Amino acid sequence: MVVAVVLVHGIRTSRTMWRAQLDYLQQRGNPAVAVDLPGHGGRMGETFTIDEAFATIDRAVQDAAAEHGTVLLVGHSMGGLLSVEYAGREIPPPIQGLVAASCTAIPRGPALRTYRLLARGLDSFPDRGAWLSNRVLDATLPPETRADFGAGGYALDAQDVALRSLSVLDLLVALERIRVPLWFVNGQFDQLRVNERLFRRLVPDAELIVVPRTSHLVTAMRPRVFNAVLNLALTTIEQT
């Protein structure tokens, strides 16, 4: 069995953030595609809409399923939230597993408003917060992934509309509908662990993996660890 992998990036970044994972999957022999969501990466000129974000994921999944039959969906941060909602559709999509990283939070209410305010504040700086963002990334990401995270540019103009759009997600319903193997992956210091216990309660068969000494950017900070999670997910699917 050959399992194809579809990877969905987080807010502001692009498909380039998955370079370490794409390299690993190629070596492992798994066909993989990393998408650019609307308003991000190679689609920076487009307006972000939630409908087109889901359509982007669905096109990649449907194409991978048609060609290879078996699909693992992997999402990080905003991409993880969208992937959870997509996996929990009333009519299940053709995926056989889901890895949802850095996304165990309900994107609405005070937490979302606070995040949007912080993002707007950073955006109000003369350089739109580039100096501060680069210093944080320089200090936290290893050299092997540092360039990948921003190689597709930063979707600053899409950030607020994308955050606002996430409030329509009904993750509580989606989580209870998911019937495929599910892995939650969080960094120890990830701010989006806020609803981790709720997510686990709604999907008691899901596996939670918490990576020590790691922040929200778990895929880039600890690429080998994240690749080991992918191997676990792929091996599980291959053996079913």
C-alpha cells in the first residue's frame, strides 16, 4: 500500500514550511503535496475565503485519492483547524488518517479577539513587525528549517480576514464525526493547547503527542520528531 500525504500550512506562511517533511516523505517513498491556501505563498494576490480554503484542501485530497487510493491529511495551526473541520464533514472525505498539529483550540471568543488584536498591533509597526518576527524565528528555528518558513513570503494582508473566517468553524461537531485515526501534535509551550483536554475528550481514541521544549512551530523547530510522527501515522495506516 502506498499512502499519499497532503500537507496544509498555517497562517501567514505557505507550503514552503513543509520542506523538511516533503524531503522525508520522498525518501520514505510516499507521494506528497503541500498546498498554498488562498492569499498565501504563490496565491498571495488572492483574497482569503474559507470556502476556497476548503476547496483547496479538497482538490488536493481528491486528486491524491484518485491517483493513490489512500491519503493521510496533515495540517498545522490554521491548516490543522481547517483539516479537522474538513475531516469531520457529514459526508466523510476520502482520507484514512489525520495529523493535526498545533491546533487544539476553539478559534472564537476572547482568545481569537486577543490574537487578532496582537496581530494588528504587530502589523502597525513601521516594518509590519518583520524585525521582531525574524528575531524570534532566528532564535527558535534550527538552521535546517529557518529559511523554509518564510521562503514563500508572509501573507500579512490575509492574516486578519483569515483569523476572522475561522470563527465559523464548528470543531466540536467535526471532532465527534471523525472516524479515521487521528494524532494531535503540540509543542510543550504552544499557546494553542488551551482546549487540548476538550479535544481529547471528544475524540478519546485520538493520540496526543506533546513535544518537550517546543513552541507553536513544532514542525520547524523539531523536524525529525515531527517526521517520526508522520512515520507512526503512515505505518499505522499501512498496517490496517
